[in-house]
Amino acid sequence: MSTSKDYLDHILEQLSQLDGISHRQMMGEYIICHHGKIAAYLCDDRLLVKPVKSAARLMPDAVYEPPYEGAKDMLLVENVDDREFLKTLFETMYEELPEPKKKRWN
């Protein structure tokens, strides 16, 4: 199963209060970036964020799930309808997110 366009649109609308949100498609799923840093994946109509310490503090009861088979676990965000929570979550996580990897050209 892949993430529906409706779910993508819903999540992007919920994140619309944030500057610097972008997304790209990856094999039927989506990567959500915040100012160029990968912050979350949309997989199987689920919002999964990087398991950084600040996200774990904001969601102490969150379930850890892999976005796809063989991937590292991420935090499942169940409260996707609360814009203020999502704004706080993404803003709080930003400093802990890894810098984007430099692309290597052969």
C-alpha cells in the first residue's frame, strides 16, 4: 500500500503554518523536509518523524515503527489533526535533524 494523494494533501495543509516545508515522492511514499532537512516520511498513510530526543519528549507514548521493511524505526504521529502540535513538533525537532547529505557526482 502507498500513501494516498489525499493524505499527502491533508498533512501538507496541517503543516502550512510552517515555512520551509517541502516534499518529494519516493516509490509511492513521500519524504517531508523542513528547510531542506528530512524530518518525516509519509508511508502507508502514516506520518512518521525522525526519532530525535525532542520528538520523543513531545510524544512520550508514541509507537516506534519502521516506515518500510528494513528501515530504522521512526515515531508514529497519531495527532495529525492538531496543527499547533505539528508546528511545535517540527520547530522543536529542527535543530536535532541531521544536515542533508552532500550529493556525490561521478
